[in-house]
Amino acid sequence: MRSSPLSLAVDVAVGAIRGGFKATGKLAAALVKGAQLKVYAGAPHAAATTHADQVNADPPAFFMS
């Protein structure tokens, strides 16, 4: 992944949820200071559907951090 001088001024919690094979979640998390990235190994683009139990279990921990 190429580094970028671009960063976003965001003052709310940001979480990026991705399957393990895409780099876009890493880029999104890198652009927002303090963002958290959660990668679901082996999950496809529709991780919220195919890995619903895992995805639904994570937001409480995200918001408590």
C-alpha cells in the first residue's frame, strides 16, 4: 500500500470492518487518526452477512474503547 499525506479530520469514532483480502479497509483506517480496523480472516465482501455472528459481537467492544 502506498502511503499518502492525506488525512481526514474526523471527530467521531470510526471503525472499518473488512474481509481479509481487501486493502481498502487498511487505507480507510490509516486515513482517520484513531480509527480501528477489524479484519475477519477469510470473510468476503459481504462479511456482515456471511459472518454476522462475529460482526454483530464486535460493536459493543468498539464503542467501549
